[in-house]
Amino acid sequence: MTSYDVIVVGGGNAAFCAALAAQEAGARVLVLEVAPPEERGGNSRFTAGGMRVAYEGVDDLLRLMPDLTDEERAITDFGSYTQDQFYDDLCRISQYRADPQLAETLVTRSLETLLWMRQRGVRFVPIYGRQAFNVEGRFKFWGGLTVEVWGGGPGLIDALYRIAAASGIDVSYQTRALELLNDDNGVHGVIARCRGQTRRIEAKAVVLASGGFEANAEWRTRYLGPGWDLAKVRGTRFNTGDGIRMALEIGAMPYGNWSGCHAVGWDRNAPEFGDLSVGDGFQKHSYPFGIMVNARGRRFVDEGADFRNYTYAKYGRAILEQPGQFAWQIFDRKVAPLLRDEYRIKRVTKVSAETLAELADKLEDVDRQGFLEEVQAYNAAVQTDIAFNPNIKDGRCTRGLTINKSNWANTLDTPPFEAYAVTCGITFTFGGLRINEEAGVINTDGLPIRGLYAAGELVGGLFYFNYPGGTGLMSGAVFGRLAGTSAAHFARST
């Protein structure tokens, strides 16, 4: 049997950042990917590839994206997103519960990590299509999210696997890690089921990067609560919590928001798990420019509370809590050009009409009269004297409603009207394992477990209640690189 220094459990962004960093530090690395090759990549492959990174200005972005043309620079206001802004956003969105040490590591190492990924062969581009609007001939980025991987999630995964292959990293597909080899001296490998055969695979260190437990209906119900077994899973069917379970079985400390998760508005008729042919196209994130109503025809959230990438990850839970676990997003012609590309895919649950009364007849499972009354009250409450501006929190609000809309409030009065049916789509769970500043897994006595490291979704303590868009992939990359480097150094010292 081939001997390895480091085994990485998982096959997504965090796992391969760990594998590449370990290999770079001189380790012989094996990656265990539970999926077959055609489904490889974990949740990372289903993402749009956005990376939240701290940068001082366009010069930092040019280091990361040297392909930016003079024309793109001339027509774009990239602004800046400082480390202080990133840290403040992460703390604010998590209601100041995010682990300060983890948050600081994520923020301060974000740019250097992306520069490292670029040096290894991953290409980045600006997120023009989803994070910038063209106002009077000039693009302006908003919400602290400027950078994405070329080719989105699939592009990221293809690049990482290609780089890994060229670097001599072995990948074992259809291999599920079942148990950690562990004794008083720490972790020494895994027991895994490889294409139906149980194998003992020894190594000097193990990195767990196999995702959360979002694809495990029983765990979702146990930890997130009643009704979560009914949620759609946005991504891979393979993230069933195995890495977390294995670590807990040997005494790892559970940490973070175990009753919390990233969950969004997702097409009501999407399949049970993610579909790679659609990717993240089932998401519906333009709700700040319209309204959302439930089965009673009533609004239930402030659609304009903040930029969508500061609210979308918690509104999936709000939708799941509605009667029938669904909602309809309503727009009129005035804002139709602002709707994101996912509203134009072929597999979409959509109705349209020339009048609100006709639209009400088409909203499946919605109280017709309740909806018409709600729209009438909403339209009357919109403060039309305040200018609408999609690039900023414009303060164009409603007044006098039970749930007011804080920004981007537009009357629904210009046909054709469009409505999109959504339910809850869970992305990943927030609870996981506690790690130290070297990405080493901590046990219930507060001590590091020798030879065990972790990165990605299964790290607890970063996200609580909500999530700033683009932070998941960034976290996976930062802590994946850190875990891989630490694991390699540990392996070389033993």
C-alpha cells in the first residue's frame, strides 16, 4: 500500500486548498472524494464562485485580476472593502457571536490566500453580472463582494482538480471515510469504504474538509428543528456530516451555531438535491426589488432590510416557516431588467399577467383576496418621493405597514407582472468542530487532537443566524490552506 503523509477527507474547495498547501509543504497527499468523478467537488461546484475578500482599492484587485482592461477600469467604480469593513460585516451579520480569532484569520488572510490560489493557477474575474449595476454608463459594486472565480463553482473545481493532478496529488473517488484511526498519540489515518471495499489507510495527519450535514435529513431535523427535513438541498447529496461524526466519536469539541444554517429562496419545484446541469440557477435572489407573499397573500419579511447578500442566507428559514413552506416573489415591469440571470432559466416556476387580479388567480395555493389587499396596502405605503437607486441602500421605504420595507420599495403598478414560486433551499449548516489558530481540531478538554485538522463547512464558530455572501468559499480557502500547511508540518515532524 502506498504510504501518505496527509489524507484529506473531502473533494471541494477547502479540501483541495488543503491538499495543495500540504503538497507545497512537502507532504505526499491523498484526497478521499466520496462522489464519483461526474459529481465531484462537493458544494463548491454548485456555487456561483463568489469570494469575499478584503482589498484597499483597484491596485489590489489588479494583482488578483491582471486581465482587467483599461476600459473595464474606466467604466467601473470598484471602491474598496477594507479588513475593518469585512470584520465588521462578519461580526454584525453574526450578531457579534463569530469567534474573534477565526474571524480575524479569515479577514486578514483573505487577499493573500486568493493571490496564492491565482499563483497556483485559479483565475478570478469581477462579478459584473450579479454585484454591479450600470448607472449612467458606470458600474458600481455593492455589498462588499467584487470577485468571483472564472467559470463559477464548476470552473473552480475543474481548476483545483487540474492543478492537483499536475502536482502529483492522488484522488480516490467513491471513497467514504467511515472512522478515524486514533489512539493516545493522536490520529493516524482512516478506515474508508472504497467502491464497496473497506480499507485501512494510514497517514501521519488527516484533514477533515467534507462539508456540513445539510444533506442528512435526520440530522437537519435533530439540530435545526422540526420541518427542516422538508427543505430542498441546494448542493451535493454527499454532505451528510461524516467528517463531523468521526471527529466527535474521538472526542472533538462541537462548536458554533448547531441550530443555524445558510438557507435561501429556492425554486419551489426544484429537485430534492442540487442539479449540476442547473447549478445555482434555482436560487431567486432579486427579492429586494419586489415583495414576497405567503399562502395567505401576506408579506412576512422586510425584503429591503439590506443588500441581498446580507439577508439571503437567512430568508430561506423565513420561507420554510410559512404555511406550506413556500412563498411567491412579485415584480412588475419597472424592475424586470434588474432581475438576476437565474430568473430567466428554462426550469423556473413562474406566472405572469397583465393585471394584478389576473396574477392573483395564477398564484397557486395563495389566498386571492389576501394578496390583492396586501398589494393595495403596500402600494399606498411606498414613499415615492424618495429616489430609487439599486446600487445603495436608498432609503426608499414604506411607512405604516406591520412589516415595512426599508429600501428599494417600488409600487407594483406597471404590467406585465411576474411572480416566482420559491421554497427553502439549504446550502450548508453552521455548527461543526472547534479548531485553533493552526486549524487543528480541539477536543472536549480544550486540547488539540494530534494529527487532526479541519476546514470548510464543518468548522464551527464563524457563522451564526446569517452569513455574508461569498464568505463560505473564502473561509474554505483560507482555513483549507492553513490546515494543509499545518498537517504537512506535523507529518514532517513525526
